[in-house]
Amino acid sequence: MSTSQEPSSSNDVAIESASSSPPPSSPISERGSFISPTISRSGSFVGSSKDEDWEGAAQVDRLTLFDLLDNLALPSLALNQRIEKWNRTLQTQSETFKKQGKYVKETYDKQKERVFKKRDVELDKLRARYGKNVDQLMKRWQDQKTVTLREKISFVMGVSNIFISGYLLGGYPDMLHWWYTLQMVYFMPIRFYTYHKRGYHYFLADLCYFVNVLLLFSIWVFPNSRRLFISAYCLSYGNNAWAIAMWRNSLVFHSLDKITSLFIHLMPPVVLHSIVHQDAMQGQMFALERIRKEGGFSLLEMIGWASVPYLFWQACYHFFITVRRADKIAAGRPTSFTWLRKSYSKTYIGKIVLSLPESLQEVAFMGIQYGYAVLTMLPVPLWFNSRLLSAMFISIMGLWSVYNGATFYIDVFGKRFEKEMLALKRDIERTQRTQPPTPGHEQPVSPEYKSPTSNASTRDEAQDSKDAGLSTLEPLPPSAADPGLRQRVTSGITHDNPSS
């Protein structure tokens, strides 16, 4: 009995030790499943006896259905947990994609709204600019509305000046120097104000103004000085009169600026012609009487005495304008030298001057200017000794200014009108490109505006407008279309622009 119970006790100890010790690693345990302690074996299977194996196998009878179900449920539970984890991950990714899609859509809507808003703003600007250009063009080409009071006064003064000067020169030459002085008192303050306002006041120090002052001093202050008189005569008939051709002075009646410039250059020779050849100041201009009694001046004496005030003016101009105002000239303030350097830069003489060092360009310009003044004074003895030649010279200079005025009215106005029309066409084409017409949404047309295909008369007008460069005026944008606009454009072509 005792011997039969000992193995039983030893087997119980083995089973308890096996149940208490953790089972060895197996494929089932690696997968995460749980092995019931009732069917587990000890770690030493080889050393176990048949009784021990039988005792272990006898424990299988103790397994129930619930134990089997538990073993089957554990792997499915892990799989469910993994599936739930996948579902949560997919749900998170889905929400992330939804948020990103919403953000992209909001960003797209904002960008779209900004682009369309910017396009609308640009269209509004183009339409406003188009309407403004059309209005300005119409105002410019309707003389009844564009001729200002100042231009009317200038026109009256220009025509009156020629009429009165011609009348006094032929009928009352002794009054012409009074008329000249009165006009100087009228024109010079206006010229000073307008040039100073426009930043051109350095031109007031040019030689032409100095010559007029010299003539006034010779008439009213020093009538006995024959040297001053001959200097004023040579400079008036020389550099001052020839400047009409060089500076392109033009007889434009409606422009006060051009009338003033022509007066400054042409009126001194006219006054001196009346004094020398018509004895306008007989008994007053004692310098002329002394010149005639003493036999006059030779050509070299004329040029020499005329060079004295010229060099005095040149020195003052160089010191007070070129040197003391160098910073303002460098900043863009125009002078005679800067104007000539720009205007004659492509000529032979201009290229020679500009090829010199910058410090010598001003000196070269002064030398060329003095040589030009001497060259224009060479025929002065002919004008002084011959009444006919003097009258012919003044007439030629006057006709030259008339030709320049005709060129201004025809060529300059025509080119200016062409530039304005080209700018207007570019604005219209830009407007039409930025706003293409969509089907079913045509732009509204003003009731007073008629299509060029409506009838034959409008087609003829459209052809006339096309010949004048107005073909792109049709159709007009709604913001620029106003009653009678096209009629004003086409009718305005036949009017002369009175503004400068």
C-alpha cells in the first residue's frame, strides 16, 4: 500500500509543479493563445513515466465545452480588436481627407473670388479710362467748348498785333517803338509767370531776352550811344532774327506762348527798320544821326562792338546759370544747352560736341554759339544800308514763321490726333480682350447707338470712321457708351483742334 501510494504522490507533485511552472514556448503560445493548465505537460517529457503520461491524459476527461469555446473565442477576440483598430484608422484618414478637401475648396473659392474681383476692378478701370479718353477727345475736337478764354484772348492779341504793327509801320512809324514797348510790358510778365510755373525760367536768361532789353535801353535810356545802338542792331538782325528758323518759332494765333516767342524774335528788327529806314525817331535817336554824320561802321567794327555785350551776357549766363545752378540743371531743369544737346544730338555738330569730355562740352557749345552769332551778323551791313533788303529779310523771317505755324496746325495736330486715337484703340482692344462676350449675354447697347449694319448711311459713317482710325470704337462698352457718342467722334474729325 505504501509503495503504491508513493508514485501517486510523486505524480501529484509533478502535476502541481507542471501546473505552477509556465509552459514552454510553443506555436500556440507565440500566437497569443492560452493553454489550459489541465492539459499542459511538464518541461521534461522524456524523463516522465507511463503513469505520469496516463495521469496527464486522464485530465482530458475534466475538459468541458466551455473550455473549448474559450479557446476558440480568444483568437476571434484578438482579430476583432485588430479589425476595430483598422476601422478607427480608416475613419481617422477619412476625416483627414474630408478636412483637406474642405480646405482646398475654401482656398479655391477664395482665390477664384480674388481673381474675379481683380478682373472686375481692372475692367472698371479700363472702362473708366476709355470713357475719360473719349470725353477728353470729344472736348478737344469741339472748338466751341474747348477754346478757353485765355486762348481767345491770345488769338485776338495775335491778330491785332499783326494788324496794328503793320498799320503803324506803314502809316505812323514814329509810334511803332511805343507800341513795341507797350507789348513788352504786357508779354514779359506773363512769360515770366508761365515759364516759372512750368520750370522753364532758365530760358528767360537766353540771348533773345537780353537783346530786347538792350534795345529798350538804346531807345529810352541811352539814345545818344551809337555803340549801344549798333550792338542792338547787329544782335537783333543777327542771332535774334535767325532764331526764328533755328528755334522753329511759329505764328499760331491761339497760343500765347508761341505769339510771345515770335514777338521777341521778330519785333526788334521791325522796330529798328522803322527807326533806321523810316526816320521814325528823327530828333530823338541821336545815336543814328551821329552814325550817319561820322560815316557809319565797318563790318569788323559792327561785329566787334556787338561782341562786347554778347560776351558780357555769355559770362553772366555761365556764372549765374551754368555754375551756380549746376545742381538743379543736373536734376533735370532745362536750359538752352540741354535742349540743343538733346535736339541736335544726331546731327554732325551735335555728335562732335557730345564726343568731347563732359567738362569741355559746355565750352564747345559756347564757342559754337558765338561762331553762329558772328555768322548771322555778316550780312548786317546790307540790312543797315538798304531799305529794300531789310524789308525783304524781315518779310522772309515772317513768312518762315507762318510756314512753321502751318506745319504746327497740320502736321502736329494730325500726329497728336493720331496718337490719341491709337491710344484709344489700344484701350478698347484691351477691354475687349479682358472681357470676352459669352453666348446669350451680349453687352447692352445704348438706345441712341445704332449698329453699323443697320442701314446704308451708318455703314458709310462706319467706313469713314475706319479710314480715320476709329474702327475699334464699335461696339462701345456700356460704361463708355453715352447718347450720341459715335456721332460726336465722327463729326469731330472735321474740326480743327484749337488747343496747343
